Amino acid sequence: MPYAQACELQRRAVAARKRNSIPDVLLLCEHPHVITLGRNGKREHLKAGERILSQMNVGFHQSDRGGDITYHGPGQIVGYPILDLAQHRKDVRWYVEQLEEAMSRASAQFGVAATRNEANHGIWAETANGPEKLAAIGVHLSRWVTSHGFAYNVSTNLHYFDLIVPCGLTGKRATSLERLLDSAIDQREVRDALTEKFAEVFAVAPVPVSRAEFAATLEAPGVPALTDSLSPALKGSEA
């Protein structure tokens, strides 16, 4: 799903969650090549100009999430939790730590020790080159309803991170699950592990919903209509 359409989908889901028209939702998707700059990000952390980005077919978007600059692309699972923290715990730090814990537990299922770093958000794995970032976090809250979330590298082409200073951290490298394991892995297995561990740490029972079913829910009375630009993105399998 293109990044802009995912942002629009989140916007509508957040509005619906605020009026309690939908329950908590975890949206899992994959984006075409795109670089996003968070509200606290620095433009100088983008190392490539418009011409290079165009040649490499990489989009660029400003974002209202927290954090600095990051890359999304094929082989990466991007999770957007739409949660009402009033129903869980009104604590942003706790929420971010829960996301880190879920990703850490999912990584452990594949034999990878990836843990949080008190100085930098996300989860990190120790390598011969020092700690490398396996997953990034950037969130947004409005009236305690969350949006944006995490990006977990499964088989991501890590060369695209050379276009930026990842998360604004000079000298730090990104890694992927396949690189750490030195073998190919089914992305669906990782998606299922992330879902399972997310449900575990937030003490909820996940119910798979298709894109069509989710779209129908958002079309319910009291929920603003989908924009024309979003509708095609909602045709498919799972959201």
C-alpha cells in the first residue's frame, strides 16, 4: 500500500476509534520504496537529492509521527496500531516499550536476540559490527488514540538506508532478520509472530479481518466516507 494511502486509512481509523465505532486495530502492510521524515526530524538527514530519489523510484513524505527519518520498502513489515490507550494505560513510554517487547519476543521465535536500547527507541541486535537496528518505532497520539507505529526489517534491501542517516543516528546501521539469520524466511511467518506477540503483550485476542471487511466497517454510519484515492487500496486480502 502506498504510504499516503496508509496515512489516510489511519486517519479514518483513528477518527472511528475515537468515537468508539471500531475496536482496537493493528494494521499490517508493506510500502513501496519511501522515505519519511518525522515531526522532529532534520531534513539534512536525507543524504540524497530529488534527482537520485526519482531515479531510484523512492518517494518522500513528511509525517506527523515522532522520531526522525526512516525508510520503508519491500521486505519490511510496517505495523500501525490504532489503540485507545485509555483502555490500556495512559503512558506513552509504556506504550513504546510494549511495542519493543512485542518485536523482541517475535524475533526470539526465530532465534534472534533483539532488545531495546535505553538510549534509542526500536530494537537492536548485536553483530560483529556492533549493535544494528532491526526495527524502528515512530508513533503519534491524539486524545490517547495511537497511530503510526513500527517498521520491522525481514528481507529489506538495506542499501536503501544509505540514502539517509537512519533515525538521525550517525554511525548506526540497520539490519534485517534474513541478514542476521543468513537465510531466507517467509514473511508471513514473521507477520504471524508479530501479531501473536503484539496480542500477548497487550493482553488482547486478535481477530483477522480482511481489507474488504475493514473497509465495510469504516463505511458504517457515523464514520466518514472513504476518499476515492483510498478505495483501490482496500481491495485485497488482509489489512
